[in-house]
Amino acid sequence: MTHSHNLLGEPPATLLPGIPAADDALAAGTDPAEVAAANPTSSAAWAALAEAALTGGRTIEAYAYARTGYHRGLDALRRNGWKGYGPVPWSHQPNQGFLRCVTVLAKAAEAIGEVDEQERCTQLLRDCDPSLAA
């Protein structure tokens, strides 16, 4: 036999619950810093802060915001059954805050020459959702 596959199958996708107060505030245009202060577990708020910092050329701020959102997202994923592997699909809107944080963290790490971190983040994105490989 020349091919193999996991006989146990892949774990089910992890679908994070939304944080309606944070999601609604961000959608209404509330300053992401206010949203993060009021909802510190919201990876989407941290992602918005990280993206704005990266766009504004504030790489270290972007890195810090993205790392905070990444860790908040990992906590949420674990609370929702994720064991450190398995799909975390982008198509599920509440997952996007975490995945956006990982993306900014990879970009900021690359910008400061932290190659190992950039590679880990890129691999995590591929593992979570192969459509994010680029």
C-alpha cells in the first residue's frame, strides 16, 4: 500500500462562540481599544488593534496586540474542546478574530526577523484552515 491516512479521522472543527457585545461594538465602529478594554477575551478586538498598528507601521505594537489576541483565542479554543490540533475554520465568523491575530503575529514576527515565530504561526494557520496557507 503506497498511501496512508489517519484511521482515527480528524477531530471535529472547533467553532468558537461569538462575543455579541464585542462583535456588535466593533461592527458599530467603536474604537477597538474601548472594545478590548470592555471585552478583554475578544480576539476580534485585539485583531483590530493589531491590524491598525501594523498598517500604521507600529510593528512592535502590532506584535503585542496580536500576541494578546492569540493567547485569548487559544484559551477560548481550549475551553471549546480544541486539543491543540484540528480544524479551526475561517468560514465560522467567531473564529476569525483568533485567525486574524495569528496572521498579524506572523507578519510582525517576520518584520522583526523572528523567523521561528513566523514559521510557527504560518504552520498553525495551515493546520487550522488550509485555505489560509497563503
